[in-house]
Amino acid sequence: MKVTIYYGGRGLLDDPTLYVLNKMEEVLRELRVTVERINIYEYKNEIATLPQTMRDADGIILATTVEWLGIGGYMQQFLDACWLYGDKEKIKTTYMQPIVMSTTYGEREGEMDLANAWEILGGLPCPGLCGYVEDLVAFEMNKDYTVIIEKKAETLYRTISQKMKSLPNSNQAVKQSVLRTPQMELTPQESEQLSQYVSDDRYVKKQKEDIQELASMFKDMLGKEQKEDKELYIDKLRDHFVPQAGFAARYLFMFSDLQNPLFLGVDGDNLTIQYGEEDNIDIYVKLSMQVMDDIVCGRMTFQRAFMTGKMPAKGNFKTLTMLDTLFNFA
């Protein structure tokens, strides 16, 4: 039989949880149980990989100290890693005993939090131990407390060896019916590999750099595309412009697949072409880029596009027909 202890405190010399764990280890070893203790604070950069260390454990102890509020960050990160990367099939067959000692208020709530978390993960519960310690020396010297601690270790041993069952609990019902958190269907091997990637600072840093590089690249591409849109058709129209003496008109082309309209201002020999809204328009034209492409490539005229309904227009018809005279794409 093997029991793995996950200690979520800070490792302080006056931490009462460490005293409790030492006593429990002594009892378990006397019962010929293999005991391994993992101090989570020593693996703070690799917490995501720690759930994989329970693969050969028959039972585990989750131990932490309430110093001011709650079970502490290290233990919470470990439980998060169990939820994200842990082997759920292994957790289902693993007993867990919560140990929470407090130097302030909240040891009972901490024990309940650990028990609830393990049950939601699908694990098997085992009666835990919690207590408030004001004076560590007086606590260690109290023989009655020592007996209680030893009995809890024996309870864990009996629970695992006899594979004790427990009644159904609401946490499992909540998990099945309410907590439908989207998760990737991963094998234990894939979960282990993913947890290793997550805990590798170099890998995470590289991923962030790659994301920033891609974002910058797409931003440049988008900027280039927008720049190209602002110059679209302008050169073609200038190259094929045929000035008409004494003629002046203002056209606004509104494209169904471009954000900004195209303004054409004709005044004798002068031609103004730009993208954007303008006032005092004589002719409003609506068309698609495909129709405009056909026109500037000489496959269609402005008048034919209007007559076939591909280029609806509003304004003076005579001014509209002048487009084919002003711009000769034949």
C-alpha cells in the first residue's frame, strides 16, 4: 500500500500541520505503508505536473494550514491542476484524507473545501482531521491530541485496505447535472504531456511570443489590405479619364463589399478621386466590386450595368450616361 501526502503550506518551522503529518507518517510506516510526501511549495513552477505523481498511490492526504483565509494558494493550484490535467479514472479509485490545521479561524471550512473538491473530482472520501493550534508546544505535549492523530492515520489505513464504501453524495450529482464545464477529451498520456507543457515556463513564453508575432502579422496584413482598398480603382480611373470641356459633376460610388464609398469629382480637366463621404453629390451609384471590375476591365459599360439592374443609380440620367464618355475602358 502507498500513501502520498501533498502538503500545501509554506513549510514554516512552527506550522502545526507539519507536526501532524510527521506523527501520521510514523503510524503509517509502522503499518508497513509506503509514504511519500510532496511539498507543493517546492514545485511551485511545476504544480500542473503534480497530479501525475498519484498514479501509483492507493490513497492520498491533502494537508494544508489556514494562516488567515482559506486553504492557501498552493493547494488551490494543485486542485485546479487535478481538475484540468489529472487522470479522472485514477482519481475515482483513490481515497483522500483532508488534514487542515489552523493558527487563526477557518479549519473546519478548509477541511470541508478539500473534501468537497475531491468528491467533485470524483475521488473517494475518507474522514479527515482539523484543529486550531494557538500554542504549538502545548499542542505537541498533549498526549490526547497525539492519540487522536494516530487514530486518524489508522482510519486512513483501514479505509484503504478494506476499500470502504460510502453513500452517494450531492457533489457527484452536481458534477453530473450542473457543472458541465467544457473539457477536452484527453487520454492520461495526453493530459500528462499537456501539464508538462503548461508548467514549462520556456514553452509558455514561446507560445506567448508566437501569439504576439501572429497578431502583429495579421495586423500588418489587415493594415495593408485596408491601404490597398483605399487605392482600389483610383489608378485605373485616372489612366482612362477623358476630360470634357465645360462639364462638371460629382459622383459617389457605394460598394456593397467595401466599407467606404468612392468619390469622383469632375470639373473640366480636373479629376478628384478619393474614398470617403462627400456632400453635394449629383449621382449616387450602388454596385458590387465584381461589377466595377467588369467595367474597368472593359467587359461592361456603366450604362449597360445600369440598364441591366446591376448598378442602381439616383440622379440625373444624362449626368449618369456621361460616365462612359469620361472614362473610356474600351
